[in-house]
Amino acid sequence: MSSSKTEITGRGVVSSLGSSIAAFEKALLSGGCGIGDITDMLPGLKFTKGAPVRDFDPSEHFEDKVQGHIDRYTQMAAVAARQAWQEAGLDVDPPQPHRVGVVIGTANTGIDATARAFRKIFIDGGKPSPFTIPQIMGSAPASRIARELCAKGPVFGVTSACASAGHAMIVGEGLIRAGIIDVAIVGGTDSCFEIGLLRAWEALRVVSADTCRPFSLGRKGLIMGEGAGVIVIERAGRASARKKPVLGRWLGSGMSSDAGDLVAPDPEGMKAAIRAGLADAGVDAAQVGWINAHGTGTQFNDKCEAAACLDVFGPACPPISATKSQVGHAMGAAGAIETIATLAALNHGILPPTLNFVAPDPECPVDAVTEGPRPSKIDVAIKNSFAFGGLNLSIVLGKGEI
């Protein structure tokens, strides 16, 4: 295994399982589920389950005037970034501003502000808020975080469907490797419970009518989630110099494109990303102790991901979990929230379960962690993200020092 050049020193999360690291880890590792009935919020949909963030109150985090300038997805990203920055101890010992970068992914951008503007124009016959454009632009979360944390290095957004957070993290880590910055604030965010967006997903016919059952016989599709996940990545050695613990080691990553169907995945592209990640990390397949799958719960995605993992790892394929069975599919935030879940498994020696499993699917013959949280001491884990558009990535993570 190659020595890690970068280390993860801070984490922040806003999710249906909790909006602090302590709450999130407790629920995740005990088999908690953030998926529930949403008919009280959005009646009339063909699906009735979702994983919204119900406990997020922006008034607890922002002054009234600021709330009007930033959309919900930016608010959640900023709160998660504050948590990560503080956990890394950078609020007390801040780095040089020009050596700090921010890269935040999103799939939907400012969907709530967009909907408000369209209603104002086409239904009310009025004018949209003058803050609409700053609210909906895909770089808004990164810009807000940079302003709050005084990050004056490279700052931008990434949008690549549900690979957005993963791509943002990989790019930010790459900026450190390239010597451009020393600290990267990276992750993803999405607000997903706007009725127009949910109607569009309903029309796509990939949302489950009951719940999310990754790799299970009888699975019917994904469950919508939302939230934000942010991590702080630093050049190796910086944390120890500040006497702060390393929460995880970024060992490597791989990316690929199917260059094919817009919505149907291709196991060849998945395999290419996983193999590229292992090669970048200098990790042999046998060293990987666990896979946190993309695991959407859709028929074809799970079948393709299972085939890809079995091809790369062979008969000794490590156990697999799907965090989306607990938090839903948080779209542009998914990869970051699930990376934080992967760090929790590494550092606590507990593999989160794949919930709602009914029976093994012969087309997905993997060792899915379905019996509940599974104690397992692992040193290396992989986090997969495979998005619409054939956008694939795999991140290889190592255990921290906590």
C-alpha cells in the first residue's frame, strides 16, 4: 500500500439520520433508518416514502437577512462545512487563506429558489426575487463556504449527477497533490423535496413505491433523500503538527465514463473506476475489507455493481453495504455523506447494515451486510459512486487514528 499524501481531518453532515457527526454515526452504526412517510409533506405522489432532513432549521444557523440570500442547499452545505472546519481545529489554527480551496458538488443546484421564481412569474404574475440567480447557481454553496471560512484558493462547484460529491472530493484532493493548496473543503449538497422535482423523478419510474432494498430480491427502486456532507482534506503531516487526530487516510481514487446510455449503467465502466482507484492507491484487491456500494436499490444498477465488484475482487469479494438503505439517495450529496459513513465503519470497526433486505437475488450474489450492524476490523474500504450519464468513481480510504 502506498503511503497517503493526504489525510481527512474534519467531517460535517446534515442528513435524515442526523445533523451532527455524533448523531449520524450513532444512528448509522446501530442500524437506524431515516426513510419514512412523506405524505404529510407532499401528498398526491405515487410514492409515499422519502428521507428528507426534517430537523434542519436555518434560523438556528443564519440571521434572517442571510437566509433570504441563500437557498436551502447552500444553507445545509455551509452548516456541514462549519462542522468539518471546527472538527479539524482550523477555526483555532487557520491555514493561509490562499492555500485553502473549496469544491462542492450538487446535482439539483438551487431547485427551491428556482421553483419559487417560476411560481412567482407564471402563477402569481409577479417578479422573482433579485437574489434568485445568486441562489440557484451551482457554485453558490462553494462561494458561501469560502466567504465564511476565508478560503481564497481555488473555489468552484461540480455537477455530475449523483457522482457530484465524489468528483468534488477527488478534484479537491488532487489540488493538494498538485501542490496548489494545503487544505481542501470538499463534499456535496442537495435539497430534493420540491414537488416539481419529485414529479419529474416520479415520471422516470425509478423511485420505489415502498422502500429501498439494495441487492435484494424484490427491490423496486431508489428512495429520495437529501442533505449535505463535507470533509476537510489536508496535506499529510499538518494534523499531527497541530496535535489533531487523523480521521481517515485518502489512499487513492479512480474515475471513468461509460460514454454510453444516459441512464443505464455499464459494469465495464464501474470496473474501470474501481481498478483505477486501487492502482492509484497502490492497494491490492485482497487488502480491501469492505465496500460501501453506490447501491441505489434499482434493478439494473445493483445487478451491474454486483457484477463489477465480483469481477474485480473475485470469489473473495469483501462484504458490501448500501448506505442509501438508511439515508435514501441524497443525489449530489450522496457520495460525501456515504464517505463519512465509510470513515465511521473504518474507525469504529462496525459495518453498517443494508436495510430492508428480503431475500438474496441470484443476480447479485454478493455478501451484503443484511443481518444488522456487523463487527469487523478493517483497514481499507472502498466507496463507489456511479451516476446517470455513465459517470463512475471509486474512492479508496484508510483507517484514521481515532
